[in-house]
Amino acid sequence: MLVAGGWCFLPAAGCGGPAAATAPVPRATGGAASPGPAVNSTEPPMTEYTLPPLPYAYGALEPFLSARALELHHSKHHAAYVTGANAALEALVKARATGDHGLVEHWSRKLAFHVSGHFLHSLFWESMAPRGKTAAPSPAFVAAAKASFGDLEAMKLQFAAAGRSVEGNGWAVLGFDLSRSSLLVLQLENHQKQTTFPFIPLLACDVWEHAYYLDYQNRRADFVAGFWEVVAWGALSARYARAVEMSRVG
């Protein structure tokens, strides 16, 4: 289970790529690297976020997304959020070490923005699969969609409408509301605004322009409609099952 911005992210059981690589890993030490700021000896070593590999090749989602668009999105945009998250962590370590907390508000905002972007991108990659490998939604997930939205098609239509109408940059997210044990569709502005708690994201569609402009230009609606052609229903169903289990034991 991965946590960011107040959300729990449950990678699908058995998935490769982001599920294994998204967790922070220890910072490399030794060599000729210059030492970081002096840190109180009681503070554990800092860990860093890492860019997860995709669970498929860059061209695997064509024609929905071109190989070039996916490569740029993953290796440039997602990587920038990882870099930003680590920079914010470093700044907060320095603030604790020096006792200078004047910029804590600034770096806390940066941390929330970049970490949330990192985890939502990790979920976005896992939300998709090459055609022929998307599987089908489980009976339990179909039943949950019916209970929460009326039926699966109504859920898809609401999700698509949410994605089309996000103001500016953001996401359409399907998640599990732990307080009611039901599914919700939310719009997120940027990566972390307009969320609700407690909420476990299960499916995410990135509607920042960098996600689709190379292939779709200003046709966001076409991009969101095409997203359903590559939704990894098997992975989504597995995340849903784990969220339900969490609600039972929590």
C-alpha cells in the first residue's frame, strides 16, 4: 500500500512496474558526493522517490497513445514530479536540521503537489493495458458499480464527463470511499485539489494537456473516450478487492 496526499494507493496484486518501484528506496551514499546538511542523529536516513518503469513498452498502447507521447509523458513529465518530490524532502530535512522553519509552508505545498503527481502517474500507468490484455471487470466490481452508479455504463459516462470538464489541469479519478464502502468519481485540479477523505484511488485518467496534446491536440473529449479502450479492468478489479478488504479490517 502506498500513501500520498492523504490517499491510499493499492497497486494490483502481481503487477510489475510501478507496484514494486514506486516505494521510496534508500538514498545512495559513499563515493565523492558532497555531504548533505547535518541532521539530528535521531532522524532516520532520508529515502528518495524513484521513477517506476512502465509495465509495458512505450508503443504498447497505440493507437490510443503514440510511443513518442507515452515516452515523453513518462520519462520527462513523471520524472519531473519525482525530482520535485525529492527536492522538497531535502529542503524539509534541512529545515529540521537548522531549525529554520520559515519555508516549511512552501515546501509542504511543493511536497504535496509533487508526491501526489508522482503517485497519480504511477496509478495512471497501471490503469491501462495493451489491447487484448485488459481483461474484464470482476463480478464484484460490476456489482459495486451498479450499487454506486446504477450500472457500469453510467459509471463510465460520469467518469468521462468528469475528465472532459476539469478546469485547467487535473485528473478524473474513480475511487473507493472507505466511510461508505462505495465507489466515487472525483475531479482533481492539479494533482491534489478537490479531493475527499478517506478515499482510495482505483483508476486515474490524466487530463493535463501534456498527457494528450501530442496525439489529440485540443480534443480532450476524444482522449477521455479512447481511455476506456485500454482500461486495465483486471488490475482495477484487483485494487477494488483490496480496498474492500481494507474497509473490513480497518
